[in-house]
Amino acid sequence: MTEYFKAKQWAITGALEKISRRDATAQLQARGASVTSSVTTKTHFLVSVSFDPANARWLSNKETKARQYNIPIFNEAQLIAILAGEEPAAIEALSPVVEIEEIPSRDALEQFRDLVYGELTQTGWETICDLIDQIAPEDLPIVLDYLQGNLSDASTVEWVFSPHNYFWSVLQTLNPRTLPPRWLFEVLRGEDHPKLALVRVANLAGQKINATLINGLIRCTHLSHIKAVNLNDNPIPMKAWGDLLQSPLMRQPESLHLGKLKISADGAALMAHAPLQSTLTHLMLSKVELLRGAASAFFASPAWANLTFLQAHTIKSTEDVHAALAAATHIKKLTHLTWTDVNGQDASLAALLSARHLSGLRFLSLRRQQNSAVPEVALRAIAQATDMNSLEHLDIMTTYWSPIDHPGLPELLAAPHLASLKILFMSTDPQGLEALADATHLRALQHLELNNQFPGVDAWERLLTASHLDDLLELHITAALPPGFVGRLLSSDRMPRLASFALSRTHLDSDDIDALIKATHRTPLQNLHAYIHNDVSTRQLSAAVKADHLPEDFKRILNWELHQRKSNKK
């Protein structure tokens, strides 16, 4: 192992976790190596604590120099292995000196023609980026002009509802033209390049954006075509915030995601002068803290005038954020509002839901992750907001597992203007279940998710007679259901179009399994997720596995249960 020590020069960056930097330095020196505080052409090895070339994060100055000088970069685990006299596990170093074979522009254009024909895929986009980096500089303008004219500028962001991930409807980037990791390194160093004009999505989440990096971003003039910017998990200093808002990156985004950001009143006021105000339609706020005086200034910004999607998750503020949004009457195009654990009073939340500028909502989520239900005044405000008659998706779920009363549910479910609801997520008590069974105007419901913490409730039986739920396609229940309820439901002619059925906190008993085996009329059922009670016999499990009408995902659960029982007998 002398090749690592004798007359070799090391540099270390970052705080070591397993051993101290002083100890590492002493051990290297004891073996004949020297340790310096900087990386130069004389440096042989660099230790960067958690270096991982597959991780798209910005490179430190020392890492950048090591890359330029083709110096191997080791992480801490490799250093410890070397000090122990072991050969370190291989890690592919990022090195610019590796020769990239250039290809003729004629050949590249031929490959581009196949890639841009039809719908662009993520794999196709990555191939395009690889080809661009292989083209001779003198040929690049021709290639870039060709791609600019032929790459589709499809919609960038959209709300996606998935029955397999039904807890959240998420803002998803649909445009595959995302900034590749190796180009991201260049951008964060301020290396402007015409190829960046092809990018439409900039994911800078967790990149530790500081004033220095923002200065680099400002120099990247070709980023002015970006349509979606993700700055989540980025506590950007407020002094740099104003500069970032004026950068080419923020010139015309449609989507902006901010997270772990502390916004002052001055920082919020900067939004009023941001160039993005004519294009931004989607805003996501995750764990954002609005400091004194910032909430009112933030939502008063004309930058949000064209918002159609607003998602706020765990927002802290010295002001009432509900009241701040209620006062922002210029935000009148909202169709989707997700409002999860946002700072404010119950009364002001009710006032927000009664605001006329929210009457066009089609999607409303008031999900609670704390030990409380959606307040009664808020539910009544929705029930009384008769102008909110376009609502298709309503989420009033809480993830707390102890029994909680939900007053206001009967009045809400009886509201006739909610007849347009197609999707309903609801934490409920027995009165809410009975109100749902009586809400015969909710005939448009296609997806229903119920969270109930009250075991053995007779109100569940009422749902078996609710004919207005017969158009349901998806039913997901988190509750301790009465014995045999699932069997009685699936053996009946209720909900004949049901294609997805998921259960949590309820195990199917022997009566349920028998009913399932006989329910051959349930041929639309494509997804069934539920666990099996111990009283179900092996014979019943085997019969269910052979039933042609039962979905394959459920049969995998049955086979797993059979396997476990065989293993336990051995």
C-alpha cells in the first residue's frame, strides 16, 4: 500500500464522521504521506467525506480542482480502508481529461432525427445530451439549431392522480428535458453554454444554493427558457434571493417549488418585481417559514396573479397565512389548492374557504398530519360556499390514528353544490358514514377513500345499500371493519364497476375469502390489496389462488401467506 503513502500528498475536504480530521492527518503522516490544506497540481489524492459521482450535487472548489487535475477522489469509507491496509472499493472519479470520442455532425444529425421523431422520452433526451457532448465545437451551432426547431415544447407540469399512490396528488414534471447531472455541475460553476437553451426543467433541490452559486447562475444566460424550477430543500440567503429572482433561470418558469426557505418581509416584497410574474402558474411551498410581516407581502405579490395550482405544506409564520391568502383577491384563477398543516386560525381558514376568488376550485385538499381533524367551521364554510360548484376532488383527511370526532361532516356531505365530486378522501366518524350513505346527490363519485378510527360501527352496513355509490371505480378503506363486511360487499351487486379495492387495518376472514371465491361477477376488479386473518384455512387460500376472476396482485399476497405457513411448519 506504499503507493498511497510514501512521498504522496493528500488533501481533505469536509468534516469526517468516523474519525477526526486530526487523527486522519496523523495516520497519513505516520505512513510517510503529507497533508495539505489545498488542492494543487502536486496533490496526489483528495478525500471528500461523502463523495459520490452518481449524486447530482454541486462540487466543492477542491473537488472541482481535483477533477480538473485528474486527481483521484476518495470518500471517507475508502480512506479508512486505505489506512487499514486494504484496497479501497472502486469509485469512478469525475475527470474531464477522459477523452470523449467526437462524432461527425452528419452522423449526429442522423441519430437526432430518429430521437426527435414522435414523442420525446427521458431515455431519448439523455441520449441527445450524450451526443451533444461528443460533437465537435465548430459543428455544434448547426446541431443546436436543428434541435431547437424540432424538439417538442410540451406541457411541463401537471397534477397527476394515481390510484396506487392515492394519498397525494403530486405536481409532476412531464417534460423530459431536465438538466442532466453533468450539465448541472457546469451550471453551478457559472459555465454558460448554448446547449443549455435546450433544457426546460432545472432540478436544483438540495444544491445548497448560496450567493456564489447564484452569481454563477446569473451568468448562464442560456437558461432563460426554463419552464420548471425546483428549489426545494434550499435555504437560500435572503440577500441572494433578489439576485436569483432577476436571473435568466427565473425569466419564464411555469412551475416553482420552494422549500426550507426563510422569507423575510423584504424578501417577499422582491416578488413584486420578479420577471416570472407573467408565466408562473404552479407554486409549491414545502416547510417554508414566513418571518414577521412576510405572509401578507408574499401573497400580495402580483407574481402570483396567474396561479392555477398552489400547494402549501407545513408553513410556519408569525402571521395568519389563511388570512393572507384570503386577502389576495388578485389570485382568482386557482383551480387546485393543497393546504396541509398551514399556520393560521380556524376562523380565518373558514373565511378563506368562503372567499369568492376561490370559487373556481376543482381540487381542494385540507389534509391534516397533526392530531386534529379539519375544523368544523371549515367544513361548514365549504358546505355554505355555494359558488364552489365545480369541485371534483375533496380531501379532508387526517393521518392521526386515535378516534377523533368530525363534527360538520353531515352538513358538508348534504351540500347539493358538491354533486360534481368525483374523488373524496375523508376521515370520518359514525355520523359521517351515515351522512355519506344518505348523500344520494353524490352520484358522480368514482374514487372514495375512508379513514375511520371507530371499530365495529354499524354505519358501515349502510354503505351496502347506498346505490348512489354504484359508479365507484376505486374504494380504499383504512378502518377496523365489521366481520364479514368485505365479503358482503363483494358478493353483492353494489359498486359493480369497482376496479381497485384496498384495505388497511382490516384482515380478511374466512367468510370474506369464501365470498371472494364465489364473486365471479367482480371481473372489473384489477387491484385488490388486503391482508389475511389467521382463521383462513390453507384450503381456502389455495382455492382463491386458482380463482380466475381475482387480480394477480391479490394472488401474490395469498401465495406469500401460503409460503409463510409452509415455512412455519418446518
